[in-house]
Amino acid sequence: MSPIKSGLPDLAIFGGKPAFDSALHVGRPNVGDRRALLKRINDLLDRNWLTNDGPLLQEFEQRICGLIGVKHCIAVCNATIGLEIVIKALGLSGEVIVPSFTFVATPHALRWHGVTPVFCDLDPDTHNIDPLRVAELITRRTSGIIGVHVWGRPCDVGALADLARRQNLKLVFDAAHAFACSHEGRMIGGLGNAEIFSFHATKFVNTFEGGAIVTNSDELATKIRLMRNFGFAGLDTVMSLGTNGKMSEPSAAMGLTSLESLERFIKVNRRNYHLYQQQLTKVPGISLSQYQEDEKCNYQYIVLEIDEAVAGINRDMLDDILWAENVLTRRYFYPGCHRMEPYCSADPQAHLRLAQTERLAKMVLCLPTGSAISSAEITAICALIEFVVKHAEAVKQRLSMRPLFPHPWKSGSSQEPLI
């Protein structure tokens, strides 16, 4: 880690030495107790049972049910497949209302099954789908609503559930960010018809790659278990259409090991969040998204909103400056799913009803956190941001005279950052 910047030439984007020798990622994987993980992997190799509902997978599902107080957990190979299975199991068709401010997997899962995602604007305070805007988009073709608990902060569950009940719609929650979070004292996982967790490598609890569907419906759980395994209900009896969505035993081994360190991971995330909060609170135009401290929260995202009118520099400029310093910030969820294919071609006017999404997608920047980053590194990142804002006018003028930072990950090389 290099000394703090004292002048514009010290910034890496202008030729100075990067502040960090190696890259700091938003989602560097948490590993947990490596010995416990390797013991589990050795045991499953000794059993020679690598997939197909092995004992580790069953234990993982049971542990999740107990942790969040839900009747059924069906672990899957990834959250996208989990969402696709839920869409199929619930019989969603026609149109489903979703936020545009989400990872593109959410609408992709619908479109993959021939369902049209109808993009809805968000609440600027919570960054979640706005129930008032949802109500305006319901038509005779609407079969469901998918809410996304962005950053782990819960949607307005009550309003969405009431709307779904009155309109006879299915209600699903993409809870990829929200494992171990709560809403009004109740753990996220048992809301709506079903919820889907992600245990991708970048999530604070991971299974290398994986996810889980959770529900309190016995009927839906039975259907999902069949669909996850090609529709098999026995050795050679196929009862329904299905796919291969199973989680493997090595992934379950990592999941169990992650769960054993869950409280430690959250403690680290909470420490990081409060450290960022303390050090950025007085930087003009930089606001840190708040978490509800009286609810359970995983604190796994550090989310800034950059107000150019106050900070003197826009989000994209700050993003390029930090990347040059080896701080690999992420512009979640830029530019919004409605501006990605195939959606922008199918509905080129969608942006006209998504004013808050358009605004937020140009302001949000996520910073590194997790167990792989130290307090000293966080302090250095905050000092960088403070320095850039303090010298915003000079920085902006100098940036206007040169190309944006040409990082290979940003220019479409085959080497991709963690999602």
C-alpha cells in the first residue's frame, strides 16, 4: 500500500503509483475454516458420493431451514437456475413485473421461459421496487411480481403481498443479497410464494457456486424437488418436466463450512460498514446507503451514491480513478436491465417510466468489503475518495484532457472480474 496522495500527479490515473499493489474486489470470496472444509471434502471422497442428494447436501438444506425458520429448502446449482425452476413450478406466463435495477439474471430467467419481464421503477430511498408503480403496470397478461431485496434491504413486503393477493398474482422474491437478513423481525426466506438465495462465490456465504429455493408451501416444494432432478420421483419414474438443478456435495461442503463462520463474516462486514460510514460521512456529495440496525443484516455491500452537483465529480470519473488505484469498484446495476439486450430492443421507450432507476444507475458505486480487506485498506480507500472530492475541479479538468482509464476488464478482455 503506497503513501496517501499529496498531489494530482500522485493519482495512478495520471501516472502515479497505484495505492494498492494487488486488486481489491467488491466480492472477494470468504473461505471460512479451511481444515473443516478439507475434512468434509475428504469424507465425501471416501464415501464416493459426489452429488444426487448426498448427506452434506441434506444437512445443508436442514441447516438453512433451521436458521431462517422456513419449512423447505431446496439447494440448487445456482440461483439463476433456482429462479427458473420457481418460474416454471408456479406456472408464470404472459408478463411478470420486475425491477430494472437488479442483476440481469432476474429478467433473463423470465425471458428464458418465454415470459415477458415488465420493468418497474424503484423507491429512491430503498432502491427496491416501488409497489405504487407495480400497481400501475398490472394488466390482464400479468401473472406475477418478482421483488428483489437489493443490498439485502427488504422490499415493501406487506404492500407487495397485499397487491398480489388482491390481483390474484404469484409473488416471488429474488433474495440473492439477503441471506441472514430479516424484515420486521422475521427472517427473509419465508415470504411470498418462494424466495431464492444466491451462494455464488462473491456472496458472504458461498458454496463455490450455488443457490437455494426456500418456501413454506408443501405442494410447491414437492414440485420443485421433482423439477430440480429431471422430474424423477424414484429410480426410473419420471413424474414431471424437469432439469438438472442439483447442488453437488463439494458445494454443500463449502456451504456448511461457510455457515459455521456466518456470524464472523457478518461481524467483519459490519465493522467494515461502520468504518466506511465514519470516514466518509463528511465528504461532500458522497452518501453511504444505510442499513436498518434494529434488523438482522449481513452488511455485505458498501453502496455509495455520488451526487455530482455536490461532490464536483461524477460516479464514472470516481470509478475510473479508483480502478487505476487497484480498487475495483462496481457500478451495480448500471445501466439498468432495460438498457441491456434483448430488453432495450423489445421496449426502447422503457426508460421513460423508469426515472428513478435511470437516476440511481448513474450514481451508485459499490466498494470492496468482506474478510479479504483490512481496516487500513478501508482507511486508504476513504482517503483516496476524500482527496479526489477535495480536488474535484482540478481532477475533472485534467480527466477531460485524457481518455478514461483503459483497464483490460473494462475493455472486454477475456479476463472478467467477479460478479
